[in-house]
Amino acid sequence: MKLIVNQKNLKRAISLVEKVVSKNTSLPILGNILFKTENGRLRLSATNLELGINTLIGVKIEEVGEIAVPARIFSDFINTVQDEKVTLVTKNNTLTINAEHYKTSILGFDPKDFPIIPKIKSEPIVSIPASILKGALVKVLDSMAISETRPELAGVLVQIKDNQCVFVSTDIFRLSEVILPIKASASASIILPRNTVAELVRMCSDLEGDVQIKYADNQVAFVAEDIELVSRVVDGTYPPYKNVIPEKFISRALIKRGELENNIRLAGLFASSISDVKIACSKDKLTITARNSDKGEIETDVPAVLKNEPFELSLNYRYILDGLKNMPGNDVIIEFTGAGSPLVMRPGDDKSFVYLIMPLRN
Amino acid sequence: MKLIVNQKNLKRAISLVEKVVSKNTSLPILGNILFKTENGRLRLSATNLELGINTLIGVKIEEVGEIAVPARIFSDFINTVQDEKVTLVTKNNTLTINAEHYKTSILGFDPKDFPIIPKIKSEPIVSIPASILKGALVKVLDSMAISETRPELAGVLVQIKDNQCVFVSTDIFRLSEVILPIKASASASIILPRNTVAELVRMCSDLEGDVQIKYADNQVAFVAEDIELVSRVVDGTYPPYKNVIPEKFISRALIKRGELENNIRLAGLFASSISDVKIACSKDKLTITARNSDKGEIETDVPAVLKNEPFELSLNYRYILDGLKNMPGNDVIIEFTGAGSPLVMRPGDDKSFVYLIMPLRN
């Protein structure tokens, strides 16, 4: 392989794939990035066996070829050199990079040992603008279960039907659901592993156009113009979460999101792990109290517009903050659905997102 | 105590003292900040017994008094509230903070249990502009020993004579010396502990005027307009470091600092812990090579203007980078003083700073 590449393009491509590079010491090949010439471009690939990323960049190829190069040193190197053009040449699994003021050899690995990232040949099911896909995923990030005891909860359910795409996550303490209107050519119900969700958010942050979703044989691919993320899906059945979302509310309050967030944060300083914070909504205000026998106590309120009866309940303040963080707009709606039922939070003027906090059980 | 204080001023004062607050769980009182009214102002104090900071802020006092308040929760609280004015009231070692939309009580401690920060009543020895003091300390930060096996090396020697103030640090692998011209009213030789040096740098970053140095009874104080840092000094004798600084050089090279730094960084990627990087200076260039049997190798060069004979030696590249980082100006001078003698680095046009790297011994 011999090619000339723009340093900035190469740097960007490396940053896209290197996060997937595994530090798995029992399989050192996974610590590499595969460089391979492909139809006049250079393909960079990384995989941790669960999740793989391919990206293509324009280069000037003088000789086709491929090599697996340790990601860490190559990334450090390419971030430090200041040349505009970099010439990469391989010989016997060694990558040499020479310029006017330096000569470098980086020891690589046999590209044949690099795991194959599956190719999904079926047609895309749906195409979603990257910024919208990212917006939906960010809203469901926090509610994924951290523990792998129930693998299906340590991920995001993506349900694609003919005219909507639903994103759901729950760790049984809270639940997030985002519904996007779309046009799909087929249906699918996929559980994305948590790392895939995080990587996909990062990939989308860097993209402008659309992302196509392809799905076959327990593998899902998210394909954009010059980058592709391929992931296994979680094997399992997602719980029937729809049952948990209350259809009716007893009381509903409309509150300024920023003020509520600030006051919950203040109260959180005094929350003890046991009693947490208490919220009580009366006709025109929501009062938040917290008490901690070691630190002190606080009572704070924010103006609220209440529909129906006053209500009160105790909650984990971090769950409230997680929900508020992802609410778009200036207003938030809080729906009380009864003691022992979830508290429902929604944006003031956006019906596509709902966030539930399950009641504390003593 | 009852007083009204501007939230921004209080926030700044807390940020100045809170870094000193100790997490020493056997003495919980050290986790507090002492609030005390003093001559119409509010004094905030924190100490970890080695090092104490006092700062004064303007407040409107309605009732004098004092209280010790847990630093962590007070700091979080004051950083979260959005009021311009905050009213602090104490009663039975509880601090209450009330405003239109909240009522807060923070449990404090008896101020009588708070350790006394020593007061140094002697006259200042010298007065140095904060920015210049900071500049000198930053240059000697990296060379302090990290280990406390030789406590005198885990700090900075400050030698004040009638017309100069010398700052020195060495961990026996490298040595930094900064000489400031000053007018002192007395002589002193003080070893500042490493944490004191770091805190002093932070304190100076935030100041505009002069810092006075006072010294008595193994305590040193750095006093500015509304803040004062008081520290014990390290008990011990600093080694006769002057003997280590070579008086003559065999060869001297003048090099562009930025280019050298970048090339050393590149070579450092290939440095193995044993052989490290080799630098070889010929008539018009400095060549840097590094080789690592696992990663690969590099040879890179930067233009140099050499006086006298070519030379070469092996060095720890991190020590070179630490030295270059603190060199002012565009050029750096490297002096070869013989195999087995230190490599000397100086700024191209500033005689006040010298940085030595001791030779590697195999």
C-alpha cells in the first residue's frame, strides 16, 4: 500500500473509529485500526466484536494494499505531526511515514488477522436525519440500565413501524420514550446495546445528512455517506413497557423548566439517600423540600399552574434532573397519576417525548 | 452573626479558600470554612494545618459573629443559587439562608473548634508583583520531587538576599532555577512544601497587585490586599544545588522552541522506558531518534545553530518537554557540558531561568 492523505482528514477519520478500538489484551488485534484501500479511497475500520465502525476517506492511491496498525500510537502520531500531506507506505506489516524532517516506522499486524465486520446487504428500512436521530437517542441515554443482569434493559429498544420510529429505555426506576414520525419500508424491533447507543450519538454529532438503518441476521447497521456503524443487537424480548405509561392523570402542573431545574438542584444538596426530596404542588406553586440530619434542610418553591387537585410525593432528585435536562423548550408538564403510580414529565409543547419516574417504595 | 453579601463576591471567596479544605475525616472541623465578621468585613478561613488561607470580603453586617460551615455543601449551595444578594444568619451553630423562594438551614460547627491560623506580625521581607511571583513558581513546579522521602526536595527553595530572590527545585533528575531581581529588607532561606507552591500559584493567578512575603518561626505568609496564605515551611536543609549547575559548556545549540517541542513529542511516542530518546546535534541540525521494539521507530530533525563540537546523548523525553513548556520566547539554548554531566536548557533571550537534565546512568 502506498498513498498520500491529508492530515486533517486522516485525523478526523481516526477520531471517528478509535473509540471503538478495544483494549482487550487477550486479542491484541482488536487494538488496531485496519487500513485498506477500496475503490480509490482508504477505508479505516475498528471493531470490538460487538460493534464495528468503517469510514472512508479520499486519498491519492499509488499502490493498493492493507495493514492493521495499533490505534493508540498511530492516533498520537497523526495528532502530533504538523504536515498537511502525509505519505503512508506499507512493507511487511510495517507502516512507514516519511516527510522532509522525519522518518517513522510503525509496527503493524497482518490485516488477515483483523476480524471481519459484517456487511448487511439488505435494503435500508428507514432513513433519518442524523441530528434528529441524535436528538432522540440523547433523550433515552440516561434511562438505560447500567447493570447487565437484564441485558435487554441495558440498551435502547428501537421499534420501527410504517409511520413511526419509537425509542425506549428503562432501568425500571424511570422510563423514556421518544416517538419520531418517519416513513419506513419495513417493520423491525431492535434492542441496541448501550455502547452502540453511545457510539451512535457520537457518530451522529459529526454528521450532517441522513442515516439509513439496515437490519438483518441480528446485526444492525447505521449508514451515512462515508461512515457506517455495524452492531449486534441484544438477544431478548423487551418488556411490554407501554403498560407502565399511565393513560390518564389525576393532576397536571405547568412549570418553567429552568427554575424547576435550579430548585431541584438546590434541594438535591440536602437530599439524604433515604428520604430524598419531596415535591408538593398547590394551586400556584410547587414546593420542594429536603432534609438531611447531617447537613441541614431546605424548602424552596417555583410558580406552577395546577390543573385539578393538589398532590405531593417523594422522589429521587437525580431522576428529576435527568428528565429535565433532556426536555426541549421553556416549560415542563408534570402529571401526577396517583400514589404508587409513576410521575409523568413531558415538554410543554412537544408530544414526542415522555419521561416517567417510578414511585419510591419504602 | 447576620449579614448581607453579594453572591458573586462570596462565590469567588469560597473558591479561593475551599481548595485548602481538608478531607481529613479524623478531624471533621477541617472540612469547614470559618466565617467571621472582622472590622466591618467578613473573613473566610480554611486550613489543613499545614497551610491556611484567609480572605476578606465586603459585606453589610447587621450583627457580628462567627460560625464554621461545611465547605462542600456551602460551596455547592452558593454556586447554585441565583440571587444577587444573600442574607446569612447564624443561630446555635446553624446557618440559615432565606430568600423570596427558599428557606435553608445548614448545620455548622462551633467556631471555637476551628484551628487558629498563625498570624505573622513581623515586617514583610519583600514585595513581588503577583504575576511575576506566579511566573517564577510555575517554572519550578515540575522539578519538585513527588516522593516525600527527602522532604526538603518535595518543595521549592526560596532564597531571598538583598537584591535577588532565587527559586529552586530539583528531584535529582532535573533542576530548575529562577532568579528574580528584587529589593529585600532582610535575607531568608525558606523551603515551601509542594502543596503550598501549588496553592500559591492559584492564588497569584487571581491577583493583580503585589504579594508581600513575611517569615517568622517556621511560618511563611504571602499577603495580598484581601487574601493571605500562611504555611509552615519544610524543616531541613536544601542540598548545595549550585555545585550541580555547570559553569562552562562544551557545545551550545540554538533551536526554535516550538519545532523542538513538537519533534520531541513525536519521538516520545516511540520511546521505550529503557533507552528513551537520543539527541544528536551536528553543525546545522539536531536529530532526535527513538526506537521501541513493540511500536516502531522514528528519526526526526530540527534546524539548529551549533557552537563548537557536535554532541549526542540519551535523555528522558518527558524531562525535555517539561523544560521546554516553561521556556519563554521563541528560541531555546541547549548546552552540552560533557557525557555524565547535566544538559543545560535556557531561554534564548532570558538569563533568569535555567533548567538542567541530569545524565541517564545505565
